[in-house]
Amino acid sequence: MKKLLLAIFTLFIGSALLAQECSDLFISEYVEGSGNNKAIELYNPTDATIDLSAYKLVRYSNGGFQGYDVGLEGTIEPKDVFVVVLDKRDPNGIDFEQPVDSALQEKADIFLCPVYSVNRMMYFNGNDAVTLEKVTGEIIDIFGIIGGGMLSDDNGWGNLNDTTITYNSGGNPTSYTIQNYIVGPLFWLSWSKDNTLIRKYDIKQGVTSNPDPYFEVFMEWDSVPKDTFDSLGFHKCDCGTLDIKENINPSFVSVYPNPATGNEFTIETTEPVTSVEVIDLRGIIVSRRAFAGHSESYRFTSDRKLQGIYFVRISLASGQQVSKKLVFK
């Protein structure tokens, strides 16, 4: 009897944990570009249409505790996205009223916060935390850390920690030690400033509590160059894309480096690969290779020059197919 109760309890807990994945909206893209090019993309991983009036976006200035929120409106269809863009559209605007890039304007589902003094939410920089919350205050997703020790002079979060960088400052050699992944004055090392960040393919839910102990941006996000808007308007992730066999016995697949330099990347798996396909944003296969060997590590070199965002579809010996988003520089 005890064993039966334990089994039932374990099944209940496991089901509850699984239910958290793919069960609510999360932030799928973060755009912090030049001038007023700022956008947040939300993704609906569920099988139901979601009413956005129950949600809000909140900016915590300099990663502090003071939040500036803006309510949302509209709906997101299942497996679809909703793009929020800063409302700066005056073609004659200059300085702080500089218009958003026309390519970014075309991606918008809604424009918000046209006047800074009225609502400051969409005026985030690399050192601000951004959250998706229910209107009741329940946190659904966090980008950054709320109250995470960021200063107004800091430029954001990067992928280095406990590292001392020596650089030239006005002709003088200067050293700075990066702590807690906060890049301080080293703006060129920030991932959250002057970059577009895309949520990784295998992320299925938002971050509901502050990252502990640090916000390691590279764990869940891929970085592409400033003012890159190509991937706004859609998002690919594991939610709802696995068949029964994959759910029962998923295999580990890693693709690196990401971003890839040149036309090469490496695949590490827990079982042999039978083929690899590189697919562009139109869904066209631009490079393909079949593998007859029985290895779990592969170096893939494309015979075409690749640049931008692609999907890599990996077919495994078990019949599974795994897709990963990969950026080529």
C-alpha cells in the first residue's frame, strides 16, 4: 500500500512539473538596439488562444526594485507570437524622439509608451530587468535580475565572470574586474545592451523567480547583432513539436558554438546522427549532409556561405528529429 501511494504521489508531482512547461506565455525575444529600437516578443506555447488583457510588462530600472508597468491588449493564437514595440513613429523625430527603424515598425503588433513621462516601461536599456507579469502581480517571466545590484553606470549583463579586462581609456590602460556577470563600463561585452536576444529552442517556460545567484544570460538566450529584426514575428521551440517516441525517450543534442563563426559548427549527441539539415527562415533547406558513421560527435561544414538565423534539423538513428536555432556570423 505504501509503495502504491508513493507511486501515485510521484506521478502527481511529475505531472505538476510537466504542466509548468509550455503552459503559459514567456518572453521569446528581447530587442535593445540603436536609438529607440526597442521591442519585446511574447510567445504562446499552449494549444489555446490567450487574452493579453490579463498580463502586463514591467521594467525595473537599473535592475532595481522600482517597477514601471504597462498593460497589454489583444490575443495570441496558439504557437504564435505578439510583438510589442516602443511607440516612436514620427519620421521627423530627433534625439529622444528618433523614430523606430521602419523594419522594426513592420514587425509590431502593438506600439506602447509614446511619452516617457507618462509610462517608462518600453525605455529599457541593457541594465534594466524586464518582466512579464499577470495584472495581479504574479511573475510569469524575468529577463535579468530584479534588485540585482546593477548601477546606472553599468551597461548590462554578459557571459564573463570573475574576469579582469584591461582596456584603453582615453589613452590610459585601465583594468576592470567583472563580477556577478555585470560588465560595468565594458559595454562591448554586454549581451543585454545593443543586441537582439532570442530565447533558445529548448526553453519551454518563463523564469518565475530571480536567477540564483546570477543572471547568466547565455544559458537561455542567443545573441545576434544590434538592430537584427529578422526573427521577430515567429518563434520555434520544443513545445508541441515532439512525437510520442521523443517524449518517452528524448536524446541529448548540443549544437555549438552559437553564434557560429564561418560555416562550421559541432554537434554532440547521445546517439548516432543519420543526417543534418540547415534550414533558412523561409523553410528552405540550404545545406544537407548524411552520416553513415556511428559517432556521437560531428563537425558540420556548409558548402554555402551562411549568415544570419537558421534552424539545424538533426535526424538520429532512433528516428527522432531535433531542431536547434543557430546564428551564423
